Amino acid sequence: MLRQILLALVLSMALCTVAQEYTLRATKYHPGQGGAGWVTASGDRINYTKLKNYQIRWVALSHDMFNLGFRLGDTIIVKSESMPKLNGEWVVKDKMGRRLRKRIDFLTPRGDHYNFKSHGTVTIRKKR
């Protein structure tokens, strides 16, 4: 009996550690433009010099993603075949408008080199 309980516990832990992936529509935003201020929802101030030098990799997620377990401050792994320069680690620092669903917004400097596609998608998962 104890052996069965331990086996069930190990299996449930293994299932919990599988990272859930989500495919989202990707857009970008610039600080200080279109309602985007210089302070994110997490309270962090955007340093434009660091942003211009690509030292900041921050994103905003739509509210539905927060309902799925994402939190401000989470590090996420981004994968995109159509926009490979976005691949890698990004930090969730902001929230998008409540009406948007399944979306991610990348904080970028003006004239960025990320080569955004008008209807590009990315796959994200939480970093473990």
C-alpha cells in the first residue's frame, strides 16, 4: 500500500513539473507612447538607455494569462520561428488592457531590430 502511495505521489509530482506552453499573438510597444508610460504595472521604471542597448527584455501579458498562473516578475522562455530575435528569456513586468486575450506585448525601443511580423505568434512557458 505504501509503495502505491509513493508511486502515485511521484507520478503527480512529475506531471506538475511539465511546463505548460501557450501560443500567443505578439505585438510590441514603446514607452511613453499610446498610453504606455515610463513605469510598468510592477512598479519598475523603464531606463530608456538600457532599453536602447537591449539590456532590458520585458513583456506585458494579457490579463487572461495572469488567470493561468503567470505573475509579475516571472521569467518566461519565448520561442518564435517567424521572429527568432525574440527567442530567449523575458521578464513579465506589465499587464495589457483587460479586453485583450492570448496576447504578449514586447517592450522595445523605437527602431528596434526584432523584425516584428504584423500577425506574428510566439510560444511561451514559465522558466523553471
